[in-house]
Amino acid sequence: MSSADSYFIGLMSGTSMDGVDAALANFEDASCQIIERAFVSFPDDLKQALLQLNASGANEIERSHLAGNHLARLYSSCITELLAQSGISTSSISAIGCHGQTIRHRPDMGFTVQIGNAALLAELTGITVIADFRSRDIAAGGQGAPLVPAFHQAVFGTALAHRVVVNIGGISNLSNLPPTGTACGFDCGPGNLLMDGWMLRHIGQPYDKDGAWAASGKILPDLLSALLAHRFFKAAPPKSTGRDDFHMPWLERHVSSHHAPVDVQSTLLELTAMSIADAIAEHCAEATEVYLCGGGAYNGTLVRRLAQLLQPRKLTLTDELGIPANIVEAAAFAWLARQTLLGLPGNLPAATGASGPRILGAIYPA
């Protein structure tokens, strides 16, 4: 690669399952400049198919491949929109970094599954695609996630301050970026996925805009204690999680008929806030600055609660560091694709638990 080979696209469709984020990034001079971004929502039939694939069911191998083909076409349309908006040609893009959609994450059993048919995506776009980023880390004894801490360290780390970057997607995770020493990171617990699921069930909306519904209820201490008793919260890092651990049937086992739905929503928001704040207090106590990214960064009620729990630390969005909060994860997979083509490691062993740095991803040439 030469300095001219600096344009990469990152694709992210995460645990929230709301749609695809795409980032076109320029890495000239090793900096990360976001040139353009795009978002395409999941159609309802695809979202339902993906949700169903998170649990075993009839004919799931065929259903997973059909959903992967659907995803590849959606990724391709998102990239078409991204390039049209940017005015940059397909031939100028070095590679697409495609995380794929996680339908099963079992590092404890030695595997993880992200679908998206990278071969089809390469055919549809005419651009080299790099996918399957998690598997090599798991093969090296790691969790395969979170993978974004290495990117956070590269673009947000500084010798001038102890920073923590918190991504609040379907699952929340943090990157601990001390001014000296080793950076690390891990998943904190549920981010938006339980709140979104509860909102859809009781209000019929895909998410609680600005946390307004949660703000109108009250926290249920007994329910909160029961949810926080999940074994994941007691586990030591490195650790990762997903819908395998936190899902609606798990929540329903703890909710009683006398619990008002709005109070459950308030409690779920508190669960997200407390699990993040507790993780920072226990593992990043010396941090003075906390930067938020992901969809949860736009939930005003959640951000205000985090500000209370994290004071006197500075709390703001990653926009202040040059990358908009809602595109950080997509940008991370553009960076990871670049690492792969350069033959450089993409994982952070202190975050994933892998036995060492590894070059991640499988390459599907254009």
C-alpha cells in the first residue's frame, strides 16, 4: 500500500439491529478523517429474521444464508449511497471492512458467527471486502470482542489525559486509555437492546427517543437488583456479551405483573447507566475524561444520569475528538480493514484476552 491508498469504508450493523452504518474514512498520514457517512434501516422482515437467528430453530442454516445474502445487498446499497454522496469513485476505495451481523457469540465454546456474505458484497461493489474479524482472535484464546479498543487507542489516546471511550450500542463497552501503560477494554452489559425491545413491545416504537418514556417512570430497586445479579456483571475482564446473555425472555423472567411498563423502562435505563459507571469506577478509577459514542449517546436521559454517576469526570461525545458519536464503530472497521491490508494487528489482547496481537479478517479480493 502507498499513501494514496488511504480511502476505506467501514460497515457496522450491531446488536441494536436498527440498520447499517457506513463510514468513508481517509487514513492519509495515519490520521482518521471521516469523508462521508450513510445509514440504511433494516426492513422489518430482515430484522425479524435476524432476531430469530439469535436462537436455534428449524432450518436455521438455510435461513442464516438467505439473511446473509439480504444483508450483503443492503450493505451494497448503503455503499452506493455513501459513494454517491462523497463523489469518490469505487476504484479509489482500498477495501471495505465489514463486521457483519452477529447471530451467535460463544467464545466460551470457541466460536462466533457473523453473517453478511462478504463474497457477494465484493461481487456487488467491485471493492475488496475484509470480513470475519472476530474468529482469529477467538482462535488465539480471546473473546473476539470488543475489537474497537485498538482503534480507540490509535485515534483517541493521548499522553495528556486518562480517557475512557464508552460505546453504547445494543451492548455497551468501554475502552480504557491511560496516558501511559497498556490500554484495555471490555463489554459492560446491555446498552440499548433491552430498552429498545421493551419500548417496541409496549409503545410500538423502535426506541425511546431521548429517554423520554424512561424519564416519566420510576426505578424499581428490587428489579434492578435482580438484573444486576446476572453472572456477567461479576465476571472479571476481559469479557464480552450479546443477545446470548441479555434478551427479552431473560428480562421477562424478572418482571412481575404488578410492575408498570414505564417503571421497567426507567429501571432498564438505570441498569445501563449503573453497569457503565460501576465498570469505570472499578477498572478506570483514575480516568478524568469520558467520551460517549453509539446510539445511546443521543439518549439525553441516559447521558444526564451518567453525568451524575461519573462526576466530577468530564463527560461529552466523541464529536469533540473529531469523529461523530454515531459513526465511530463503522470508522473502526474501516481502520481494521486497513490494518489487515498493511499486515498489522487489529486486536488489543488486553481487551479480548487473546494470547497475543493478531492480524484479523478474511480478505475477499475485488
